[in-house]
Amino acid sequence: MSARDKVLQGWERGFTAGAGGLLSAVAGSYRGLLASREWLYARGVLASRALDCPVVSVGNLTVGGTGKTPAVELAVRTLRELGHRPGVLSRGYGRRSQGVQIVADAASIRLDAEEGGDEPFLLARRLPGVPVVVGSNRFEAGTLARERFGITALVLDDGFQHRTLAKDLEIVMARAASPWGNGRLLPGGPLREPLAGLARAHVVVATGARKVEDAGEVRATVERLAPGVPVLTAVHEPTECFESSAMRFVPLSALGKTRLVAFAGIGAPDGFSRTLGDTAVDITAFESFADHHWYTREDLARLDRRAADTGAEGLITTEKDWVRLRTLPPLKRPTYVLSVRLRLTSGEAAWRAAFERLAPAK
């Protein structure tokens, strides 16, 4: 088991006494820093700056995949339905560029994934016509988006812990299964801040839940720490599939029981595995990589050998992973790319109402 896998397992099930004690000590220092920041904001020493349009934040409390990117897409589509001209703000994790950059304007994508970040590039591809701006200073990025593109609402990707920009709607994403891991702060656990932070949320969405009863732990925690905040449930559903080398769309039904090796370098690869489980394809092996992993020729060669060893006819991965391997030479076997969207399975009225309470489009 790799060091990364051991850490992830510890976050879910707990560490040994020695490792747990050391990580808890470091987590105590981290908790102190968070408490100091909260104290400074509460007393006005630090202050959030407001833009002159509604700002919707999509974030989470934990490290790892909770489905933020599909939720940003759903938020943008909801704002469009309500008459807004929305834009997307992101930090652009892992990008090579510096400062505030325009990944996409209303006409085209202007930066590739390497310069703009894999998730902003994916959002720009999924949301044609929607400006996508990246920058560590979200206020500057939002100001540029307002002035350059005349947007009337902004969606902030991964913004729950970002306090420098005032937000009008806080959406928190959580996994329905084991939502808080071992319940400890980084690095002793997956929590980016204490669970008490849920009190700032306006809506909580539990992903991987086909009905309200599947999100029992999330609901219980929210009822205890943020009473009155609605808990919605959602699943990630496949929307389309394409073969990467020819950019040819392939209906999932056409794949039938095709034998494929699956691979993913995302925050929650188990979620992708569950999504594939709802299809008819026959997964002969599943290979996990670190979140935001940029693939190499050696990685793809290893995957190709894995396919040969398991008798697979091809490979399948996520759209976010395809963004990070699309410039590499194609494999001998076809590589299929699965796109998904977030579908609410309960709480649609609460979701809509939360957006309707924002300032109307001008």
C-alpha cells in the first residue's frame, strides 16, 4: 500500500496510536490558526469584500471529491434559467499561469488546462458562453468578470473556506457515505475546518444518495450544528460518452458488456466506480491516481499493459482525467471518456428557492 493510500485509509478509519498522536498535534496547531482567523473576522479586524452582484459559493468541509464541479455547473444552469448572465470564479488549482487570468470568455476558451487549471478548463468546456476567470484573489477576479463581461451573478468554485469575498449563497457538498471520515482536522483527518462551520451554510447537498434516507449521517450532523439548513440529496449520472482519439460520441448502450479497465485521478475515485457500476460495461480492473494527477506516457503505457493482462478491449475514465491526458499520444486500445451531471434526487424546490432569494438579474 502506498503512503497516499495509507493516509486516505487513516482519514477514513483512523490511524495507529503513534501516527495518530503526531498528526493530532499538528492538527491542533491548524485548529488554532482557524480559530484565530475566525476571531479576527468576528471582530471586524478582517473583513469580506462585496461585489455588486450576487455571489454563489460551492464548497465543502473535507479534502477529496464531493462533486463540486458538477454542482458549479448545475448552479450556473439554474442562474441562467432565472435570467442571469453568470460567470465562474476559480482559484485554478495546479495551473502554470499566475495572477488573474481569463480561461474562457463569452465566445471561446482562451487558456488550456495547463495554464488555466483542469477544473476551470472543464467548466469552460461544459458551459460554452459562460466566462470563467481564475485567480487566487477572488475579489479581483470577480471585479474583472463584472467589468469585462457584464455578468449579473458569479459562482465561486471551492469557496466555502474563502472568506475574503462576501457570498450571498453558501452551498456545501458532502458525501452521503462517511461524509466526515474520521471526523478530525487536517492532517489527522479530512476536515478542512471544524464541523461547526456548517452553521455558515445555506444549503447542504449529500451526493451519492438516491433518497433522503441515504444521507442519514449528513442530516443528523446538520440538524445538530445548523438546524434549519435544508439537506438535499443528489447523484452523478452519466450524460454522454466519447472515444478520445477520434472524439467520437458513443452511446453507453453501444458499449454493452465491453471489457474495460477504468482509471481516475480525482478526489473520490470510488464515486466514479459506483457510477460505472450503474452501467452495463464490464470493468476488469480499476486504477486510482492522486487527485489532479497529470498523466505521463509511462502512466498510459502501464494502463495499456493492465488492459492486456486483464483481457480488456479498452479503457474508460472521467472527463476531468481526459483533460489531463488529452495531449498525449493515443493508446493502442480505445479510451472512452464518461461525462456526468449532478441530478438532485430530493430537495429541488429548496435548491430553486435558494437561488430565487438572490437579487434578480438586471
